[in-house]
Amino acid sequence: MTWSVEFDDAAAKELRRLDRQAQELILQYFRDQIATSEDPRRFGKPLSGELAGLWRYRVRNYRMICTVEDDKLVVLVLRVGHRKDAYK
């Protein structure tokens, strides 16, 4: 079972704003870890408070806020950013 990773328009724009090395690391993480996993939740952490129901993935100093859609086998990336800005 493979998952597909999709980027929301805003998340894609945030990803493009990062330097090339960070972009490659993040895309490689989703391609190698998340897309090939049986359960993408094992790599993430559930968020609480206002962001309850969403999941956080971490690559070095960058955070990706995602929603996991089990019925479609899709991880939808909603936000991409440095850890100091990702939750705002």
C-alpha cells in the first residue's frame, strides 16, 4: 500500500520559497519515508489545540503541517516552514 503526497497551493508556494537544499530534503523525506510507509502517522506527531486533527512532520529545522486522508491514501501538506514560523 503506497500513499500519495499532495501539496496545497499555499504549501507549494511556501516550499518554493525555501532554499534548494531544504526543498530537496523535504521532498526526499516525503518520497522515501511517507509515500512508501504502511502508516504515515508513525513518522509524524499529532497536533493539539487549534490544530487538533492535523499531523506534524519534521525535517531538520523545518515543519510540515499535514492532514492524513485514510480513505484516499493521501497525505495533504497544508503548511511548510521553519519551526519558528510553521505553527502561526
